[in-house]
Amino acid sequence: MSALTIRLGARHRRLTYATFALLWTSGALWLAFHYFLRVEGDFGPEAHPLEVWWLRLHGLTAMLALVAVGSLATNHVRLAWKRGKNLGTGLPMLAMTAWLAVSGYALYYFASEANEAWLPLTHWIAGLAVPLAGLVHVRQGRRPPAHAMHRKPARST
């Protein structure tokens, strides 16, 4: 049995990246179709027929993303927290993910005039920013520790 590691295995990493890529893409496409790709109907502009399908795919993929986050919590998040590794980018990633899950749930079940001005906007901003935050998190995690970069080579005698 191998030692527990923070780094994701290749298959786990590919599935996680694919899930979040599909989640982001479906959300971005819904935004594009909802706001910029309306079609002309008999009584003026109306929703594009694909708009609802992008939203359905986004909702389905959100469920898969919650499973992916749960799979990350078992080793990746737990071990990083315990070892104090990459918390400066990991904690904001967790906070963004939690906000997206809560706000997505609220948009589906509790959307109203009281929150229509701010709730969707905060969901979209966080959602569109996730790839950048994820890239920073991964790059930071792959960087060698600061003490390893400044270590002098051993002298040979």
C-alpha cells in the first residue's frame, strides 16, 4: 500500500478536471445563450432553444462536481490541511466552491425579486473566476517548497 499523498492520481486528476471543465463550460454557455444569443420570435426576442439545455447540463454537472469535491476532501484537502500545504490558495478554492454550491442551490430553489440583483451576479463572478483560481492553486501546489529552492548543494569532500 502506498503512502497517503496530497497529489491526485492521474485518473482522479483527469476526472476532476473534466468534471469542472464541463461545469464551467456549461455555465459559460448558458450565460452566453441567455444574454447574447437570443432569437427573434413572433412577439420579439425570446430564449434560444439551447439555453435550457445548457442550464440542465450545468445542473447535472454540478451534482458530479459535488461528488468530485467530496473525493478531494478524503485525502487531498485533509492531508493538505494537516500538513499546512498550499492553504493560501486551497482555502479560497474551498470557499468559492462552497459559495457556488450554496448560491446554485439558492438560485434553483429560492430565486426571488429580493435576491435577483445580487445572487446570480455573485454566482457568475465566482463561477467564471474558478478556472483562474484553480490554475493558481495547481501551479502553487506543484512549486517546490521555499526551503528546498534555497538549499545549498552538499559539499563533497
